[in-house]
Amino acid sequence: MNPDLVVCAGTVHTLTGDDRPVQAIAVQDGVVTATGTRRDVRDWRGPRTEIVDLGDATVTPGLIDGHTHPVMGLQLTADVDLSAARSLDEVRHLLAAAAADRAPGEWIQAWGLDPNVFGGRPITSAPIEAAVGGRPAFVRLFDAHSALATPAALRMAGVDGPRRFAQRSSVVCDEHGHPTGLLLESAAMDLVTAHAPREPVAVRAARLRALLGEMAATGLTGGHVMDLLSDSAEVVAAAEELGELPLRLRFAPWCDPGVDADGLAQLIELQGHGGRRWEVGGVKFFVDGTIDNGTAWLEEPDSHGESTDSFWTDPAAFTKAVRTLAAAGVPTATHAIGDAAVRHVLEALDGLGRTATAPHRVEHIETLPTDLIDRFLRQGVVASMQPTHCHFTRADHTDNWSVRLGSERAGRAWRCRDLRDAGVPVVLGSDWPVAPFDPRRVLAAAQLRRPAGEPGVPPVQPRQGLTPLMALEGCTRLAAEAAGRTGTITAGAPADLTAFTLDPLRADPDELADAPIALTAVAGTVVHREAALAG
């Protein structure tokens, strides 16, 4: 057989359903050619075979982030990180420190702002304006669906009052029609970001390679990228010119409200384009926004009387666009957070079935009525969910998200277990940079329903916790199948492998979250190896 590579480990979870013990994996030309025991290695090896023996490590199919934004995230995470700030005073301190070293007209950008720091008061740019001393500033809230812009930034963008958009986006204004600084959804935010500094393609390409290397060190071998904006393709191509990407990336470009026949044709034409380890596969829709912003689509208004409408001003146009793409064989992934949004997506997909390349998906599904669970199963629709998003809420329902929904709807939060128990494929992801990308913490959160390493934090809806196997499948087999690939360790499958220093099916989730990754391999090429094993 003479494979290029043989990986040996104490345990191999192939996820094929075959209970025969496996401790060795043979790889040729980036594909698994055989699995067996350590005794089989003598018969496999040839003069050029590399043997990697990982001792007691546990190997699984390669981990995949089912929802991520690594290229767009380079800009989303520009400048000041506010994600750890838990009070307005902390926010002011971080922004003031950044402003201290900058010229009076120099931009400040920040990200990760938690709306809970406003303590239920109106979210405006006034506290930011004071901290940055009149400089132009653009501060994204943690969900990336809203931002605060200072008066100087708004003046540079020519924004002095409300605007009309093709989507449900808004420049929030006070009773006098003056902008408060709060911008909801992409069209409004783009008014300002068009004037903010942006790094050159070459700089972002180098940053992308570094980011993907960090992701590989956590065990990731691939990601479902839910965007392809502006010059993203140029950035990825430039990154690949620097060398093989450490991860496989599958991009789903956006389909925005107002799209016409030519726009849909362009999205269809993009399918399959890419490079050696990246490609376009699918299209991403938004049918609502977020609960924290009051832009989700709920069947009943939230406690502020908001979240009553679709992101598409004409929901029927969304249905028509989805069906046009599906008829062309293009799988769709739709952001749907509120109950009305999820229901509308399922109605739009009803009767379509799986495309030739991959199933249709619904992303996020934050509050879900029970009657919709069987529809996911009946229609063959994948549920794509992010367990670490629970960390932005509280079990006692005192956070902004829960208060807006009320206890009944907050009690239907991220129903991963109910969906899995019903037989629905549940793909797990991070939504980086909204939440950290480390898949070990995603695996832990899926089981614990609280942050790993924080046992004192009450879990959010603990009965929705997944078993270790369910969690692992959500980051491997099911994630791969959602992209039309094989996500098990079996002959003929891509040799994408993750080796844990602990067994993810037996380890305490809190310990697993911090356990080193022994090795990560993509297409049979080692892209990360723990320093202790590198020799």
C-alpha cells in the first residue's frame, strides 16, 4: 500500500458506527486509505512512509466550525477589543486609553461591546463620544448587527438624520430626528464603515494566515464561512499565494434584499469557484436581525414592542430568491433567530428537499417553538447552532436578551438537545468573532450550557445539553455532511484529522476545554503539532 503517512494513537473515534478498535490511519495523497491497529502498520509502511505515533492521544475526524467569519472578522475585530468589558466605566477606560495616543482627527474602531453595560438605559454614542474626545469612532456591539458611531464619524459619512433602506436597517434618531449614534444592521453601518480606515489586501492576507494557524492549533481543520464580502475572495487568494491554507474554507456569499435576476445569476455563477483549500458553496440569507437589537422577527413583539418584522421588507421576495437558487442546485443557509423567522424559512424551504451538493440550513435558531422541530426533520433541514452564544444570556433571565423575550420564549433558548433527540442534524459553530473560535470550548459549552471553567455560573437551560458524542458529531461528521463532504475516518474520506490529548467522549468538559491539541492534519498534511510531540 505504501501510504505517505500513518497516524497512530491510543484511541481513534472514526464516527462510522463501526465498533472495531482502530489505532492507526493510513493516508495517501490526502485521503484515508485504510484504518486498523498498530499491528497493521508493518504491512502498510513503505520506504517513504512517515509514521506519526501520538501515544495515548485520541484522534477524531477533523473539527469543523459550522459558522464563522474569518475574513470579514479581520475588519470586525479591528483596533480595540471591548469584549471583556462589563461596565460603561471599563468601556470608557479602554477607549480613552486608545484615544490618548492618537491625533485629534484619527479614527478609533472597537468591537465586542456588550449592550448589558448600558443597564437597560438607551444605547447611544454619548459615553463613547466623551471617552474619545471628539474623534471619529465606530464601535461594534458584540452581535456585529449594530454599532455606535460618534458625531464626528457620522459627519464624515454625511449622516444627519434617518435613512430609508431596501432592508430593515436604520439610523436610530431621537424625537427631534437627530441620530443617537446607534446604527442597526449592515446597510446603516456601511454608511460609516465606508469612511473608516481599512488595511490593504496584503496585510489582511498575512493576518488571515496567522488567524487560520491559531485556529488549527485548537484542532480546527475547516470552517463554513458565512459571507464573501467586498474583496474577501482577493484576500483569501492572496493568503493562499503565501502557502497552503491551514484550514479548508467553504464560503456562502450573501443574498441581500432587493436582489434581481442578474444578482441571483451571479450568485449561481460563483458556486464552485475558489482555490486549493477554499471554495464557494452555497448562499447566505438573513431573514431577521438579533433579539438584543430589537431587529429579530418574532411572532409576538418583544418587551419593547420591537422585533416584529422580517429583515426583508417583502418576505415573499425572500421566498422567491431561495426557491430560485434551490432550483439551480444551490444550497442555502439562512440566519433566522426569532420564532417567526424560523417558521418563515421552513415554509420557504417546504417541498424543496436537499440540493445535489448539500442540504439547506437554518442558522442560529435562538428561540424555537416545539411545533417547528418536526418540520426540520421532515424537510431535511440542518440546524446550525452556536452553543457559546448562551454565554451572552443568564439563567435567571435578567440579561437584555431574556428581558426582551420574556421568560416563556427565553425558556426555548438554543434547543440543541430537543432537535438532536428528534433526529435533526445539529451542526455546531462559534460565529467568530461574535464568540471565540476555539472548538474545544464549543464542545464543552454544548454539554455544560455554561462557560467552561466557570462552574459557579448557572447553566442556561441545562436539559438542552448534548451528550459528548452528539457534541463531537456536531463539530465533525454532521458539519462535514452539511457541506456535502464525508466527515468520518474511513477509506476514501479526506484525511482531515484532529488529535486530542484527552478523549473528548470521556473527558470532563471543563478539562477538555483547555487540553492541548496533539496534532491537526488537513488533507494528510500536518498543520499543527504540539511542541512536546514535534520532535
